[in-house]
Amino acid sequence: MSVLFEEVSRRFERGHVGEPSRLWSDPRIANIETFKPAAVLIAITERKRPGILLLHRPSTMRAHPGQIAFPGGRIDQGETAIEAALREANEELGIDPARVRVVGASDLYRTGSGYEITPVVAVVPPDMDIRPNPAEVAQWFEAPVDFVLDPANQQTRTVEFENCAHQFVEIIWSERGQDHRIWGVTGAILHNLSCRLNWND
């Protein structure tokens, strides 16, 4: 068993550090009765400095164009969240499910657009053959776990939407002259995961 897998599993099974109220939620969910199930894969690469695989959605997509996301999507009939996350990661980034070591399903996140997302935490080897699907992925990148899960790098921002002020988590990761703006659902899930793994303790 790998050292990273053991470490992530230990932190994951320990549960949340601090009050559960620290978990981020979308206040718009109070007006939604039925949610559509979805799942994403939080793939942590087994490096000396582990990273998390993320992708930019194409600007031509109808939903969330250009935004940064985890590989993932709707859970099909008869699928578990883990099966859906692995399938979507394979369809979007070509990740071989046989090379993914699943740690477990983390905190559900319900969105204001009516989705109930299960984040599936896993460890993957650093030499994965990534083959992005151009219909769903404009580019992909790897952001260090210790950076994106550090609360100091998770800023709370406010935006006006539909005549209301909405708060969200924003994380800016810069590499090779490019700023990756991680926010919205992805930022919220990373914030909640940082409460669970407490990576920088």
C-alpha cells in the first residue's frame, strides 16, 4: 500500500477537524425540493508534492463555460457515485479506472442549480496517461494539494446575481504565467475537503 494512500485514508477516516458549520453550502438550495445526483473525482497524484487533477471546461459549453471543474457528471441509473466518478474521469480525461485507488466518498454538496454532488476522493499514479476529450475539456492541469487545501488560499468573494449578493470561495493557482481561477462549486468542494483532510497541520 502506498504511503500517500495511507496518509489520505488516515486523514479522511479521522473526519472533520473543527465544527461542521465550517462546511460551505449554497443558500439557494433551500428552495429546491428534488436534486439530480452527480459525482466528481478528486484525483490526488502520488508525487513528492501531491497534486489534484482539474480541468477547464470549453468556452463553448452551455453549462459553466470556461470554468474550472473536477472530472465528473450525472450519476446514471443503477450506478453508484464511485462508479459514476470513475466513468466520467475516463470519458473526460482518459483516466484508467484500474489505476485509481478510491479512498471514499466525501461530503455531499448541493448546488443552486439543483445538483447533489458526491465528491469521490482517490489516489492516482503520477505517470497517468491523460487523454482529454476536447468536447468537454479545453485544458487540464494539476494544482498542489497543500496549496488548494490551505484555508489561507481560499478567499471568500461576493458577486451580484439575480439581484442578490452571493458569496463563493475563490482559489487562484498560478503556474507558467497562467492564473487558474478556481471558484464556485469546485472552490466550495475544495474548501469542504480541506475541513476533512486538514492537509497542512
